[in-house]
Amino acid sequence: MPFDMELESKLRPPELPMVPYPPKLVTLANGRHMVVREITRDEVPRVLEAVRPITTYERDYYDIVASRVYAELLAWYRWRIVNEFCLIAQIDGMLVGLVNSRMLNAKTGMSLHTLTTDRGLRIGSHMFAAKMEHHIEYLNQEEVLIVAESPIGFRRWMIEYGLEPTDIPHELGGAPSYRLSKELYYATKDRLVVGDRPVPPDILAQALDEIIVVDEKTVAEKICGVKGR
Ligand SMILES: CC(C)(COP(=O)(O)OP(=O)(O)OC[C@H]1O[C@@H](n2cnc3c(N)ncnc32)[C@H](O)[C@@H]1OP(=O)(O)O)[C@@H](O)C(=O)NCCC(=O)NCCS
């Protein structure tokens, strides 16, 4: 059957314009350089290859977080979610973490997920900070609504940022949202948001050239900190 673009145009939700996130270079505690950059819709299938195997690990709530990320990125790729963006973290081209999020409207951001497969370097923390940076500084939003699905997430976001509890249901399951206001972002920025711009051209070119996906066995070892599950 031919693709019905007329019907498809009705199914695709209208989107607000979004400025791009400028890539940055984060120097990790071990001295390695990590590129944080926004992906395009066309890069989603490659990222899905990395997320798919993680959906089976119960440890530290990787299963629910990865399953939801998978569905949300696929929805973006297939034009079934409004105003989503995804930032990825790469070391020598290798994908080590990601965040995704979306604009609920011009003023409010709806934070979706943060995921890292390389543990112990605060990569997730740096990626969450980059997501907040994009919402507040580049998309020019007033606030971001956030929930945690794991105890590590709760420590990293609610406690480290001192997020404000609200009774606004979050779209991830309806739990009450916590709020990062623009004021709280700037009050915590010096402590939590790091990275340098511009990214040196050779390092950026390597990141853009290929998203290298780690094999499943290595990911299992990194996530679980042990060999196998
Ligand atoms: C939440 C998350 C993004 C935080 O990433 P991060 O800031 O890089 O932090 P890490 O995961 O490396 O470390 C978190 C804790 O686990 C410990 N840890 C480190 N390496 C570990 C390993 N190999 N296995 C298990 N735990 C490890 C760390 O010591 C750290 O403890 P701390 O909180 O006292 O510092 C990441 O843990 C993750 O992807 N978790 C699964 C998905 C998830 O929960 N997402 C957030 C939903 S709200």
C-alpha cells in the first residue's frame, strides 16, 4: 500500500522550533575527554542498537529506564512525540551515555531519562546537567519537571540539586514532579555543570563520524560491575 502522506501529516504532532545544543567537551575524573552532543533524528536507529540490550537488566532499574528510552526515541524517529531532544556522550566515538527530554511548552521542560553504561565517572551526572543546561540556557525555558525512577537517580537529581517537590503529575507514570527552576539552575550551575566549548574540530569530527556501540557482554560487565548478569 502506498504511504499515505495526507493521513501521516495528521498523525504527526506539530512542533515548536528548537535551537540546537552546542556540543561541549567534558574532562572526566580519569582525564578522558567526553564529547556531549545532540543527535539528529537520523542517528536514532544507531542509538537504539545500544539501548535495546540494556532493557533486560533489572540491576539499578536499567530495564525500565532503557525500555522507556527505547520507546521515546523510537517515537521521536517515527514522529509520534512532540519536541523531544537527545544528547549523547561519546569517548573516542564510543557511546557511553545519553539523556532525552522534551519541551512540554515554551516555558516548561519535561525531563525524560538519563542513562550511562560506564559507571563510576559521574557521566550520568554530567549528562543530566547538560540536559538542564539545554532546557534553561539554549531553549530558554523557565523550569524543568523531573522524576526519579531509581534510588541513584533520586540521589543525583533531587538531593544534589535540592529540587523543589510539587504536586504536578509527571508524564513518566504520573508520579509527582520535582522542579528545577531557572533560579535553582543558576544557583547550582557552578557546582554541577561542566564542559568546554568549542570542541576541538578533530575530536568533534571523530564523534560525528560514527557512534560506536559497545558489545553486549562488555555493557553487562560495565553495568553490573561483574562478569555476566
Ligand atoms: C543514574 C545514573 C545515570 C547515574 O550515573 P552517574 O552519575 O554516572 O553515576 P554512576 O552510575 O557511575 O554511580 C552511581 C553510584 O553507583 C556506584 N557505582 C559505581 N560503579 C558502579 C558499578 N560498576 N556498579 C554498580 N554501582 C556502581 C557509584 O559508586 C555511585 O555511588 P555514589 O552515588 O555514592 O557516587 C546511572 O547510574 C544509570 O544510568 N542508572 C540506570 C538508569 C537510571 O537509574 N537512570 C536515572 C533514572 S532517574
